[in-house]
Amino acid sequence: MSKEHIVRSYSEELRRLTTLITQMGGVAEAQVDTAVRAVARRDADLAALVIKSDERLDQYERDIDAEAIRMLALRQPMAGDLREIVSTLKIAADLERIGDYAANIAKRAMVLAQMPPVRPAGGIPRMGKLVQEIMKDVLDAYIDRNLDKAIAAWRRDEELDDLYTSLFREVLTYMMEDPRNITACTHLLFIAKNLERVGDHATNIAETLHFVVVGHSLKTARPKGDTSSFAVVTPQCGPPAASDQEET
Amino acid sequence: MRFELSDRSSGDRATPGKITARAVDVYYGAKRALHNITLNIDGNRVTALIGPSGCGKSTFLRCLNRMNDTIDICRVHGQIELDGEDIYAKTIDTVQLRARVGMVFQKPNPFPKSIYDNIAYGPRIHGLAQRGPEMDEIVQSSLERAGLWNEVKDRLKEPGTGLSGGQQQRLCIARAIAVSPEVILMDEPCSALDPIATAHIEELIDELRENYTIIIVTHNMQQAARVSQKTAFFHLGEMVECNDTEEIFTNPRDERTHGYITGRYG
């Protein structure tokens, strides 16, 4: 798509649409980053900020949908233009979901901030960092139309899945050690799951970019590292419930 | 009553190689209008020819029933076969050929005769039927296939030129169908019609491909996308790319095709 359209306003509209995606991607990245920091710092104010800002992403999605639908109706795009415009609809939906996960993480961060800290919380920033790297690479790849970068990021999602599976086991073990940890640990588990889902949506964007650039979808299946669905953690000793009851 | 063509879903059968063009060159005097065109056209399919003005798509279309023979300075080289038979062979009778390969033009051009006689003319000169019930049958079934019967059945004696533009074009399609062609060539058949009349013609094209092979030249790319299964892109006398219509309009291989269909041409 080196050449400009004969109708210049068409090219301008396309540029405006991709700029909206770029801006929305930046906001989504910042939301995930802030949410993870709120968990790590046990900062309820920061978390509240994330929840409040989620509306911005929703607004971006509405704007992008409206603009894309308008262009589909009025320009009747073909070939590369068609792929470009349809992809913005998909990417906006992915980014909006990422925003929802960030907001959910923030809500749980507010709860966690009121509870005594639990040890596995240390794993969250690590997952958060990886997820942010993947998102950044995917969004940069979108801006530069850099397919290699997108595919490399797409592959890194497996690392994220591995991190999630190991965190899952750790949290489960911790819950079994002391039932008083269960509330906080459940929130951690959901936070980790949310980050894992953010990674999945980032890989969706990489796949969409592949379609935009090449014209067909990524053929090979994405490497899957999340085996937590099959994880079983058995307690080392008998349930501590009986002795607890005796004490009270 | 409407003449029902066979069920559309069961009729999705392409017959490969209905028309084969091999290394076709066309000259108008010293000017070479077509360069080395090789193209296979499937039967029972709609093939759209697209490309900018002067790219040679109409010239190619007119080669398929030797309409170019009527132009003195026009020379055609290469080979074009219809069902494996060379249509430029000495033994070919062009009148018979044009009965097998009918044509519909940009502007509806009904004869200045009655609606009935517009249809009956072809079958009569080709000796398919004379007057009487046999001819009535041909006239009715042709008008039915062209989706025009219900609108004109009570005024068959009125002049064809009194119909609306869209009706006139369907009359011309009925006229082409009346001599039982195998192939129908359409050169911009909707460019003089409004959107509703265009929709009627497009619906008709979709129905006709059950029984005919259709090749349509159009400047309207949305129309090519809507009605055809195969699309060929012509540019400066060359056939740049021919592929499934879906592929051409979502993921064309050639940069020139992409430029043209997305409006980045030139």
C-alpha cells in the first residue's frame, strides 16, 4: 500500500483510523501497567484511577467502530483497505477487553490493599512485566507493520502461560497451608488469570496484523503453555481444619 | 406463472475449460490492443473482466464471438477455443457462432419492432421455429428466463422501445437467450440503468449461470464482486491476474490489481 488513494480524503480517513488504534493501544497499555503497579504497591488510589479511566477505552472503541462502519458503508473498501478497516474493528474489541481485565485487576487490588499481604503476590509484577512487553511489541508491530516482531511477540505468550501455571500452583499450595489466605489468594489467582487473558488478546492482535499484511490468517496454531486447567495440587498433610477447631 | 430454473443450490457445477484463449494478440492496424492473453473460462460460471478504460477487456470480449471481424483494421492472432473447437477456424460460420455465443451491450438496443418480434427474430432467421404455437413457446420461455414475462405478457404487440431502460435490457437478454446460446457476453450491461434495474439484472445473471456461461465486462467493481465467481484484471492490453473473485477483492496478488481496485491507480 505504498501509493496514495486517488481520492485523498480516503487515505486521510484510513490514517485517522489507524491513529485511533495506536492511541487506544497506548491507553490500554497504560491501564494494564497502572493496574499491576496498584497490586504491587497495594495502592487503592492508583487502582481507583484505573477503574475510572476504563471509560476512555470504551469511548475509543465506540469511535473506532463508528468510523470503521462509516468507511465500510461510504468507501466500499477492497483488498488491503478492506483488511485494514475490518482489522481495526477486531483490534478495538481486543483492546477494549484488555481494558476490562485491567479494571478488574484494579478492583481486586483495592480489596487486596485492605488485607494483610500474601507471599505469592510477588509473582504478579513478573507476569505484569511480561504481558506489558508482549503488548508493547504487538502494538509497535502494528504501527510499523512489522510482521516478524508481531510473530515473535505472539510466540512469547507461551512464556506467559508458563508463568501463570506456576503461579497457579504456588497460590493453591499457599491456600492449603492456611485457609485464612484463601480470600487474598483467590483474588491473586483471578489477577493472574486476567493477565494471562490480556496476553491472549495481545496475540489476537498479532494474528489480526498477520491478516492485514499477508491477506490470510496465521496458519500454525499458537503454542499453548497454560496447563493450569489440568493442574492438581494435593495437600501434604491432613486438613488443618480439625486442629483449628480445637483451638477455638 | 414464472418459469423456474433448476434449484440454485444443486446447480453449483462449474464445467472447466468452456472457453480457452491461448496467446491471443489483437491489433487495430499497427496498434497492439491485446498482448498474449491466455485465459481459461469455466462453464456455468460468471467471469468478470475488469480494468481501466482502454485496457482491452471489451476487445477481448468481442474476440469470443468474433465481433471484431466486423472491424476492418482489426487482426486477431492466437487461439480461442469453444468446447475445444477453434472458433477462428475457416470452417466456422460466424452467424452460427454468434448464436452459440450471444451478446448484450451497454445501451439496451431493442429492434424497432414489437416485444414479441424482438424475441422471435433470432429463432426465425436461425430456423429454430416459424410462426405459431412453437414460436409463442420460445417467446414466452425466453421472456420468463429473463424475468420479464409478467411485466410484458399483456402487451407483446407493443414496441420494445416503449419499455423502461431496465426492461429494455432484460428484453435484450431475452432476445439473446431465445436462440439457445451456450455463452452470453455482456459488455457493461448495467451502466445505463438505475440501481433497482441493476439489481434485477444482477439477480438474473445469477440465475442464468445455471444454464449459461457468462462473461461480463464492467467498470463497477462492486458489481463484479457481487455477480462473478472469477475475475480477470486487464491492464494496458495485458491480463494481469485472474483468480476467484473473493481472492481478487480481498487479497489480490499483483500490485497493479491492488492499486486499481483500491483506487490507487495511476
